[in-house]
Amino acid sequence: MKLTPALLPRLIEAIADVIEKNAEEVTALDQAIGDGDHVTNLQRGIQALMAQREELSRLDWAAAWQKIGMTLMSAIGGASGSLYGTLFIALSKAAREQSLDLQSFADVFTKGVEAVKQRGKADAGEKTMLDVYIPVADYLRTAAENSVALPEVLANISQVAIAGMESTRDMVATKGRASFLEERSRGHIDAGAKTGQLMICAIVDVLTKQLTTPA
Ligand code: ADP
Ligand code: MG
């Protein structure tokens, strides 16, 4: 399977769809321990990407990720806009090839996640989106090192993302608005971890279909 930016329109559409379908549930999560605006923020970014999706599909990865990062930063704004923007701009800086394989994507994605950690001064275990993105990056590197077959990698990524999202339930938030609640933040899934998991699972579904029915 060739991972090229030609896939971007389908990926962006799938992400828009899954966030729309789960909007109420995620909003309830963010209302419990945040300010309830996470889905609206994210959807502003996704709508801006929907408008650019054909244009993005004609760029190379470095240019596409750069554009996605800039778009998310300006369309979403605020704390999470700068985190998503940082992720994609770091992907862009790390991207070397036009077509990615598992090894190169694992390296690029790891650099993106490292940049988000620095930007948010956060790490695993702080009840944020990073509790999904860090284990997924770790798994991608392990899978690449062990030459795990792609269908198996895709199935496992979804499981890792779901486990990461679930793990935030019992954590106490130490970053972001939820940290103001201290011990009372325990018992709720983090909204940014939930949307991260939903988006990753949507991407995996598109790639799995692509694998079984190549264009
Ligand atoms: P805001 O916090 O500005 O209202 P959102 O509601 O859009 O932004 O996003 C909140 C999400 O951002 C949280 O659920 C959490 O996953 C994530 N988050 C908050 N602070 C950090 C941080 N320092 N590092 C990584 N992710 C963070
Ligand atoms: Mg919020």
C-alpha cells in the first residue's frame, strides 16, 4: 500500500464523520472536567481542512502537513489549536519522502508527538490527548522494528488507541483546564484523548479498506 497525500481527502472526510457522530458524547466529557468547547474547537479545524482537502491531496507530505498545521493553528486557536498545529508542523519538518512506509511513518509520528510534549510541557499520565498519541507512537516504532505485517499493525493501533483513551479515566489531570479540579478530575475520560482515539480509529479504518480493496 502506498501512503501518499492522495489519501488525505478520504482521511479528512472519515475524521469529520466520526467526530460529528460522537460530538454529543465528547462534549459531555469536556463539560464534566473542562469548558465543553473541545468538539466545537476541533470541528472548526476539520471544516477548514475539508475546504482544502483536494488541494492538500496534490501536495507532497511535507507541504501537506505544513499546510494542515497552519490551518489547524489558525482555525482552532487556543491551547488545543497550538498543540494540533505543533504536531503537524513537526511532521512536516520530519517528512523526507513522498511515500511513507511503516518505518518512516513511525519515525515521523514520534517526532510529532515529541513536539507536542514539549509544546504542552506534558507527558504520559497527565490525562491528555498524549495518553493516546504516546502509546500509539511507541507501538508504531516497536511494530516497525519487528517488521510486523501491516494488517496486524493497523488492527493493533486501534487497540492501543482505545486502551490509551480508557487509561485517562482513572488519571488525575495535571495539565489543561481539567487540572483545576485536581482529584475530582478522576473518573472521567479526557475529551482530547477521546477525539484522538476516534480520529486514529477512523484513519485505521480507511487504511484497512485501502489495503483490502486497492484503488
Ligand atoms: P481548551 O483547553 O483551550 O479549552 P480544548 O477544549 O479544545 O482546549 O482541548 C482540551 C484538550 O486538550 C484536553 O482534553 C487535553 O486532551 C488537551 N490538553 C490540554 N492541555 C494539554 C497539554 N498541556 N498537553 C497536551 N494536551 C493537552
Ligand atoms: Mg476546552
